Amino acid sequence: MADYHWPPTDKCSLIGRRISRLDGPWKSAGRIKYSYDVNRPNMLHGKMVFSPYAHAKVVSIDTSAAEKMPGVKAVEIMTEPGKEVFWVGHEVAAVAAETEEQARDAARRIQVRYEKLPHLVSDVAPSKAGEHTKQLAEQTDGNPDQALQQAEVISEGEYGASVITHCCLEAHGQVAEWDGDDLTLYASTQNVSGIPGEIAKANIVSSADKVRVLTPVMGGGFGSKFGADSWGLACARLAKKAGRPIKMMLERDQELMAAGERPSMYAKVKVGAKKDGTLVGWQSESWGTGGPDAQGGAPNLPYVVRIPDRRVKHTAVLTNIGPARAWRAPNHPQMCVITMSALDDLAAKLGMDPVDLLQKNIQMTGQLAKTYSAELEKASQLMDWKSKWHPRGDKTSGPIKKGLGVSMHTWGGAGHPSNCNCVIQPDGSVSVSLGSQDLGTGTRTVIGIITAETMGLPLEAVKVNIGDSKYPADGASGGSTTVGGVSSSTRRAATAALNQLLEKVAPSLDAKPDDLEAVDGEIRVKGNPSKAIFWKQACAKLGTTPITGTGQRQRGNDDLLSSGVGGAQMAEVSVDTETGIVHVDKLVAVQDCGLIIDLKTAESQVYGACIMGITYSLFEEKIMDEQTGRCLNADLEFYKLAGIGDFGDIVVHMMTGPGYDERGVIGLGEPPVISPGAAISNAVANAIGVRVPTLPLTPDKVFAALETKGAVA
Amino acid sequence: MERFEYAHASTRQEAISLLGSSWDDAAVLAGGTDLISLMKEYVVTPKRVVDIKNVEGLNGIHSNAEGVTIGALVTMDELLEDKTIRSEFPALAHAAQGITSAQIRAMGTVGGDLCQRPRCWYFRNGYGLLAKDENGKSLVPEGENRYHAILGNNGPAYFVNPSSLAPALIALGAKLQLAGPKGQREVSAPDFFIIPKSDSERENVLRPNEMLASIVIPASSRGLRSATYEVRHKTALDWPLAAAAVTVKLEGGKVTEGRIVLGHVAPIPWQAKEADKELTGKSINESVAASAAEAALSRAKPLSQNGYKVKLAKVAVKRALLAAAKGEA
Ligand SMILES: Cc1cc2nc3c(=O)[nH]c(=O)nc-3n(C[C@H](O)[C@H](O)[C@H](O)COP(=O)(O)OP(=O)(O)OC[C@H]3O[C@@H](n4cnc5c(N)ncnc54)[C@H](O)[C@@H]3O)c2cc1C
């Protein structure tokens, strides 16, 4: 019988190779439909009315004028009078009309009266936030006071990162279509299997099995698309009222105002070490805003390097900036920039190369110490760190200063619950079905590779069915949990199906099922390749009944999977000290994630993360105006995203081979996006000789740093 | 977008007659790269849109003894493809190159660039040209003003003029020809731009029933050295944080006449006349360029968040002067 354990990587024909994603050609040719592209016969368009106030009570809503507008078919109240809205962009009502333009016009005719209430939208420290604060955590381990008193060198600083948004290429939203009591949702979601339950809970259908969610592909979520969302419920209700399908996707300004943001985080840090660099104590007072209800939680500082004696305190500032949502590695990029900047400043004070400081304290990283150490070494080599590094402040003449920075990060990435059915047909065709989704990460391709590898078939021979809630239930794609979950269930389902086939075929090969293997499109006797039968001939023996194998990610420990990864990144920057403009010349990302199924899509995740990381390091910021309570840059003009010219050279290296492969599959989506902020900030400090305390590293902040600390040049 | 009437003119007279007596009546549509977004955001809501794309005589770049005439409908791409512009007026070519979107360069016109509306985010979010709250107080001085004006900002206007071409055209001594019901009038490029005093005014001298027909760069500017330098945060698809266009006339290596015009720093393209004098009689080097830059920004009065723009504008002046002196393209 075939064994479900991963084959040794040198025996694999597909696993671990660089394989192009299956849906790449369909996407580039525009042949596959995103939710945004779905157009159903007779479809209407929905648009929402949003609160223009950052905090207000809805007094009354008059929809009569809107209902009389041309093309209008249905209206839905989303925030009942008497209820409050908590940010500009908070949804209040929705309208469906024949065309998008008519819906937009009609939405403007819905008259809402508000009673304005006080708001806070500025990203301020708790001392300036009045009563809008909530202390979330205070913890002391060991004896930090004593440790810091005895430290030979102390470094103090303030660090942080701004509020940013997800900027998914595809907006939030869906098409809703009813057929009697059955609802189909073409939703841009990270949670295909979970949405039906949410719709049922809102009493829109009589039971969850009346809902079918279809998401063959989606244009990014990054943590902001787990729920059906108020607009999903409203769209379904409008479609019911109108008796016609409705498309309601958010517009870009609504995306930026109301569809989620990453909380900010700032901290005053004091960190101490012995002269040889041994870290002895940490103290931090942190704060940040994650919207009106302190979403995001408290950080666990210091990050990665667990200094035993520490005192940490965190206060949330409650603001009316919009809803906080998980943003690719929630809290980690912020904790990372705070910790790694503080350690980098300490290294500068010690007169030490920061890589040496990290290596010196590598045991404080715990179980992954060996991995981190190897990754730092690999990254140094790829960056040519030793020959390029200089102490703080590039002393060469001219306005352009160059510098290097380093950072490390961690993530869990354990696979989520996952179920898979694998069917082998008598004609030899193979399909696998899972209620999972491919956010653009390569999930579909990974599932195909595992199935094909298991069956000894080429990738093209396998059909992968995902993105449909009628398939076996799968977890939401968040926390880098998808690749683990689907890898285990797929491998187990495919092995179970194959074993049934081997049993059928064994007699004709005069062998026991245990002696058979599926390789190179054949079923053959192990060690005796001449005793073989072609895959198609083997399947023909099934008669008229297909085989179904089922697989489930094991609860708790699953021996195909693991969790806990480390990564190291190094940045090289040029800072024009006359303009304050930072350019990332090179970013090296070294990452482990256990057994890699597809090296190419894995590397793609890291490249994408580096680009996203450069973007939030240099440009991104949700700019809020206290006077009007509004986000002023709810567009992609002044909410700035990096373009090709802004990336520089990105070098990705995946840690593979002994020590990594045998751990099994671990998630990857999140970890590589964590370190760029810290690595780039540290590189800037190394270049110009002073710390620019917070991200993004904009020209005004670079100048301010140069001025207040009187640096080079 | 509000409903509007679409009119298609084929002659100047026809276009003019379709325009109205107030700004709400009608708007000129050239490439549409700005007008359409303003209308989609309900920032402007003209009852009629007059498409001038097919109006005769607004196209092409023509040279004669008097100078070089650029039709208002010439696109950024056409400007960049033109040999005369590239070789003789590098300041203008640099500015057009800086508009780093292939789509906008293909569609956007020179006339549209000069007449485009400010990007001030209060204006674009519906708070009016002068960005006032419900009590008539400007939102800018105590608000988010990192991209706003550092010069000419005594109020009530704090936005910056968005045109990248305007500083170069002013430095090159250009004149603008405006077509109206009574025929054509000519204004010098600097006189075209004004700082509005009320929300109902515009940022230039055009009347609601006039349009910009062409731009003339005088023949006397042909021998000038020129350059534009823009400081941008992103390498592409981003507005300059500050910019400077300069022209210098050199004789025996010394400047006999210099002009420095700043962009994206004031509600109008800003002529730094006090700096022009600094250049006369000198040969341009790092320190001359730096002191001209100091002079150019001597009257700058930054708002609460935009002090950094003063530095950026200085760097732009310095780098533009050095590039012009070197004859760098
Ligand atoms: C992302 C982005 C980045 C940009 N970056 C830059 C930049 O760096 N520098 C820069 O200068 N510009 C930049 N632009 C603006 C762009 O250059 C302008 O939108 C374009 O030049 C406008 O030309 P148009 O022909 O499309 O004008 P339209 O959109 O047709 O018109 C713009 C305005 O001018 C009026 N108008 C047009 N032609 C005439 C005329 N002949 N007579 C009277 N009124 C007229 C219209 O009524 C309207 O109010 C950018 C735009 C975007 C979207």
C-alpha cells in the first residue's frame, strides 16, 4: 500500500520543484472570472450610502426620493435609526438599480439625518487621547528594574508604524443570486466554507445548506475578507427583494475608509545589555489604535528575541478611523519594527555590527535559534554584508548615503482544518475537491502537485476543484494556515484513493497491494519495473464505479505538518539627504517554511511580501483629518503604493534540505512581510546616522531626524 | 456623476457658443483625465460638457519667426515626440516626462494640464476650492497640510497649482492665447494664473465662456539653457512634492538673464524673482545655485506640516540650475 507520509524530496518528481501556477494563463488571458467580473443575466447593481461623520447617531432615513429614481428596484436600510455609526464610510443603507450609475445616483438621494457625536481620528499617544483609551496589558517577567540597572549599556528610543490598509486589488463585495429559497453568492472571500453559516445566522436563509458560495479565484484579502460583511448580507437581502441577481462591490474610496485597516503601534523602549552585547533587560510602553473597539490586541514585546527580564505595558487608543482587521501577520510587522529598531540602536551604542548582536543573543530566540543563525549567515552572504557594512553614518561625500539593516521574524503557520475528496474515475481521470480558496497564493497549484505526485501522474492529469462551498469544508485562509491544511487532507485523500486502486490492480500483477507503487504514469511492482501496468489500464479495472478517497487534516499534531518558522531579511538603501527620499536598492529575504511543495509559488509569496513590505515602509499611511473626521487619502493617488521603480533588487532564498524538509508543510503567506519595515528602517539609520522613529519613512520625517539629532552631512 | 449634456464642437466659434456664462453651465472637455474624475466625484457638476477634441486649429506644434506655437490639444506624448521641444526647450520636455503615467501622457493635453484643478484633498473631498468648514473657516492651516502651499499662502487659498508644465512655460516666457466670444486675447503665462479669493472664482483668468487655444514660446527663448527638476516621493505615478523650472541665458559662461519658477509650492506657479537677480553676472556652480535657491525660498512660510517642502524646493532650484548650466537633458 502507498504510505501517506511525504516521500523523501529526492524521490519527488513534482514536490519541491519550481512549477508555474495552474491558473496563471487563465488569469493573464482574462479567462477566469473574479467576483468583480461575474455578470449574471438580468443583474442589478447595488451601491451603499455611507456616513459622512466619524461618529454620529442615525436619526432618520428617508428613502422615498431614492425609490422614485430611474432604474431603482430595491432599497435596504443597513443601520437603523437610533443606532450609531463609528467612522466616515460606515454603511447606512443600500440601493439596487438597473445600472451602476443609476444606483450611485439613487444612493445620493437617500436622505439620512444624523446627530453628530464627538470623535477622535488622530493617531495620538494615550496622553493626548483623553478618555478614548483602554489599557490592554501590563506584564512583568523577572526583575527588569534590576536588570536594567545593572546593564552596562542602555538604549532608549521611540519607534512605531502608522495605520495602513489592505489595498486588495479586488475590492470587497459579491454578486448575490436567488433561485427560489436557494442563494448563490459569488463572493470575494477568504472563507468559502464559512460564509453559508453566517448567512443563515443572519436569518437570510432557512438553513446554511441553502447557500452556495463560489470563489474560483480572488484578488487578495490579506486578512480583510473573512466575513460575509454587512454588504454581503445587504446584497443578499436586496436581491431577494428585487427578485433579481445583484452585484455590489465596494468602490476604492470605500475600500480605504471602511473595509479594514492595520492598527498602528508605537512604543517607548528601554533596552539594556552587557558590553559584550548580551541582552539583559527590556521595558516598553506601547500604544496604538485599532479603531473604535481596540481590535488588534496587545503586542508581545520584545519580538523574537525573548529577553527574560522585561516589563511591558500596552494601551489602546480608541478612534473613529474605521474597523481594524487582521492585516497579513497581525501585529507582527509592528512588533518587529519596534523590537528590531531598538536592538539596532543598542548595537550602534555598543559599537557592534547588528548581525553580531543578533548572533550573540541567538539563544534567546528559543527553538529556532539554529535556523535563525543559519539564515543570518545566508542573508549576510547574499547581501555581501561583511564587506558592505559600515558603522552608523555613511561618511562618504555627497548627498546620497548608503546603509544596511537587518531584521528577524517568526510565525506559526500550522495547517487549519481541511477535508478533501479524491476521485479516480474508470477512465483514469483524477479529481480532488476541497471547499478551500486560492487567494492568489498558489493553493490550487499546491493541491494539484500533491495529488499528481501521489498518483505518479503529470500535473495536467489532475483536476483541482476548489472555491465552492459544496465541496468538503475547509478552513478560512488566514494566518498562513491554508497550505498546511490542504496539503495534509489532499495527501491523505489521494493516498486513500490510490490504495483502493492498488488493491483492485494487485491480482493482475500477481502482487500484493503493499508491493505496488504509482510512478511515471504506471502502477508497478516495487523493485521490478518490468512488472507494470499503465495508469489508464489500471483504472479500467474499476468497471463502472469510481473510487473516492477521503482525507482530513488530523486534529492536533498531524505528522505531515508542523508550525513555527523564522526568517531573516537585510535591506540596503540609498538616502538622498537633500531630499529625504529613501530608495531601497536591495532586499534580501531568507525564509524557512518546512517542506516546500512548489518552490516557485513559495518564492512568489516572498517576493510579493517584500514588495508589500517596501510599500508600507516608505509610503503607506491612512491620513485622517481630525476636523472633518475623514480619511483624506481614500484613493490610490495620495494613499501611495510602491511601483516597479521603487522596489530595487529583491533576492529570495528559501531554506530547504535536511533539517527543513522533514518538518512537513508550514504556512508562508505571512512571515516574509514582517521584517521589511525593520530592515529598511535600520538601513536608513545606518545610512544617515540617526533613527527615523516611525514608518513610513517619508522625506519630512527623514529631515526631522537629521535635524534634531544633528547627523552626518 | 450628475447627468449632463454632451456637446461636440468642430470650430472655435461653435465651442465658444456652447459654453455658458457661469462655470456651472458648461465645462471644456479635452483629454478628460481630470474633468471626468472631478465629475465622478461630484466636485464639479456642469450641465453641459463641450468636447473640443475635434475643434480645428487647436492641434499641432508649429514654428515660425515669432516662435513656437503649441496647440492646446497637443498631448504630453506629442510634446515629448517633438524634436524642437526636446532639443530647444528641455525644461518643458523634463516637465512632460515627469508626468509618469503612459495613459495620462497619451490622453492629457497641454491645455488640460494648464487648466486642471488643484489636487488639494479637501477640495477633492467636497469642501470647496478654498477648503472651508461649515463656519467658513479654512480647514488647511490646522489640518492635514503636508502637500499644501509654502508660498503665496496668506489665505484664503492654500492649495498648490498642480501643473507641471506651467513653471517651465513661464520660465520660457510663453504667452497664452485665449479664445472668447469677441475673438482672441493674449496673456503672458504668469498673468494667466491667479490666487482665487472666493470659492466661486477659478485659479486662472479664463472666463466661463473662454477657452485656452494655444501657447506661444517666443523665438527669443530658443537659445536659452533650461531644465526642470522635480522632487517626487515615488519614482512614478506620483505628484512632485516640489519642482523648479529654470532658464538661463549664458554669455561667456556668465548668466545675463535667469528665470526661476517653482511648481507645486503655491496656489500659482511661483516666480522667484528675487532669485533671478542672484544669478546675473555669475557662472553657475554649486554655491551660486545654492544661494539662488536660498533667495528663491526666502519668503516661504510653511504651514504646520510642510516645512520640509521648503528644503525640497531649494534642492529643486539648485539641481535644476546645475542641470541647465551643464546642458543636461
Ligand atoms: C495619477 C495622476 C498623476 C498625475 N501627475 C501629474 C504630474 O505630475 N504633473 C502634472 O502636471 N499633471 C499630472 N497629472 C494631471 C494630468 O496631467 C492632467 O489630468 C492632464 O494634463 C489634464 O489634461 P486633459 O486634456 O485630460 O484635461 P481635461 O480633464 O479634459 O480638463 C482638465 C480641466 O481643464 C479644463 N480644460 C481643458 N482644456 C481646456 C482648454 N483648452 N481651455 C479651457 N479649459 C480647458 C477642463 O474644463 C477641466 O476643468 C496627473 C494625473 C493623474 C491622474
